[in-house]
Amino acid sequence: MKTSYNIRSIAAKAISQVLDQGLSLSTVIPELQKNVSDKDRSLLQELCFGTLRTLPQLEWTIQQLMDKPLKGKQRILHYLIMVGLYQLLYTRIPAHAALAETVNGAVALKKPQLKGLINGVLRQFQRQQDILSERFQNNESRFLHPSWLLARIKQAYPKEWEMIVEGNNQKPPMWLRVNQIHHSRKEYLALLEDNEIAAIADESHPYAIRLETPCNVNMLPGFDEGWVTVQDRSAQRCAELLAPKNKEQILDLCAAPGGKTTHILEIAPQSQVLAIDIDEQRLNRVKENLNRLKQQATVKSGDGRYPEQWCSGMQFDRILLDAPCSATGVIRRHPDIKWLRRNEDIAQLAQIQKEILHAIWPYLKSGGTLVYATCSILPEENSQQVEMFLSSTKDALCNYQNQCLPEPNGGDGFFYAVITKI
């Protein structure tokens, strides 16, 4: 049966919503996927994520091929051309099919009069592809990062910056966290093998498995029964460092979408967990994850800067603060971060982190543990933030801190500090 939609035009709409309206792909794609077949959903995702991952190259290439940029109501076709170029550069889609479907996207976008323009630009690219690709490698844009972010990464990591940038530009690996209540990791690896899913255990993380090829969660044995959760290796480290115990009162602050909440309850099923997040919509994800794993936690909406509004004077044995941050450690998973973030955001985020840390500290019991974590690689949000907190908080002692950088087959970029109240 012939589909009544054009995936390339839907991808162009998604990219327009990110770049022109400032929406995130994680907000945009689920809405646009609603009337799309399962097979085409993964293609839509590939086109959107891939186009935003390689955006500077696509922009530069269009500048070489067109005298005037498309503006105003025709701007959507600029994004359609990008989608076409991405397919020709980076996918295995046969060139004739990529070309035909992208040109037909103009009809779906109600701009049939511009089919010839799109066809001409893409065919011109095919003729000049080798020379354009070679020229691009001598251009500053080849790092595929905005200049402000590239400068910050170079400054923070003068030796590792190229490795970080390269890691950010790759597709992310798919990591699983095995629920030990149901299976040991060894048992779950055997289940994956039975289902012909190739996977590798990570010896440095007790619950982590990396799939050699990402797959749909519906293919994972016992996913609906809560046997396994999709969670990056680095994110799994947060609950491991928190080391929760049964019967303890535990606060998971900035908890959505709930991966860390459920991990705490897997390690300590009889702990009392309060999960707080400022975003009520994202709290629905926390509830969905708890339901899938058949776990119980108190889930509330609240601002971490004002715990008196939701805390009722409670005291906690342990607090996990996964602080709001620039997310510069998870760019490979969310390439739109490169284009949604601004340089001035970093100072604003650091201020919010500082306010939350100081506001929540009085709610930690004496002798209790707070794990401060971010998915950022920028020192202002991480080591410098912790340093400032320790210098102004006399009863705080940092036992451990570590900055992980994104690795091709490893974890995302993450920072952790384990702080004890003495």
C-alpha cells in the first residue's frame, strides 16, 4: 500500500521547528511520528538527527551551490535540500531514490513550482561532490560545532578537544542496564544471544551492556516486564555512586525521565524515594518508567531552588542531584543541543546549579551523602561549581569527583562529585 505522506518533507518540518522555533527534537519528533509507519519512523529519526549532526557541512554546501538563500515562506525548502544532501552524503539510500523522494517533498510542502530548483541543486551536488567534500575539509566548519562551543571545549581540554569533537559527531552506542531483581547480567547476555542480538558487557559497570547495533526496545527480551532499561553507561554511574540502602529516605532531584529513580529502586527496593522535577510533562515519563518496572516512589513537581515548597521539612539520607546543565556531554545523542544552546546559557545554568546546591544542602542528614551530577563537560558547571560550594559550606566534604568525556564505544560525557555532610 502506498503511503500518503512524504518522510523528507516531515523531516524538513522537524528541522525548521528546531532551528526557527527553538524546539528540541525530543519534543518535535514524537508529534510528527504519530501518523508514520514503524519502518518510516526510524528513517525520519535518522534524517532529522543526521541533518542536525552535520548541519554546518550542509549549510556550507548549499552556499556553494546556490547564489541566493531561500528565505521567508520558501525557507522550509532550504531544510528540504539539507535533508537531500544528508542522504547523498551519509546514508546508503540509493541516490536516485533519495533524489526523487526529496524532490517530491516540495509537492508535499505545497511548493510544487520549486521541484525543478531542488532537483537542479541536488544534481549539481552529485556532479561536484568529490571536489566540494575535499574543499570542506579545509574549512573551520568541518568540526560541525558552533564556534563558541568549540572555543570552550578547546580551552577546557587543550589536548583532548579533537577527540571530544569527533565523539560528539558520531552516532551514539545503545547501552542497557540489567535489572538484577530479574536476571544477572550474564543471564541477560544469554537471553540476548538467544534472540540473535550481539552485545558486550562493560566490566567497569556492574549492570551495563552495550549492543553492537542499536535496536527497537520491543526486540529486547522482557523489556515490557522491566527486565532491562535503556540507559547510558555514564548515567548508570550516578546511582552506583549514591549507593542507596534499603529503608533510607532518598531524594532524586531533577529526576525526569526517571532512569536514575528506577535504578535507585533496583539497588535498594525498600528505600523510600521522592522524585522531584520542575517539568510536569516529563514527570509522566518517570511514572511510566516506574509502572513498567513495577516500582513505587513519590513523584512530585517542584523547583529545586525552593525545596520548602515541596519537601515538608523532610530530611534525607541520600540526595541525587542530576543538575540542569548545558548537556554538552550528550551531544551525540541530542545533536540539536549544538544549535539550541547559546554561549550566555552557561553562566545562567551555573547560577541555577549553585542555587539548587545551596538550597537542598540543609535537607541532607548529618553523615548523609549527596551526589552532584551533570551530563556536561564544561568546568564551570562541574569541578568549578563543586569547588565554590565546598569553599562556602563548612560541613561539606568531597570524597570523590570525576569528569568522564564522551567515548566512541564508551559512555557519554558526565561529571560526578560525591559530597558528605560531616
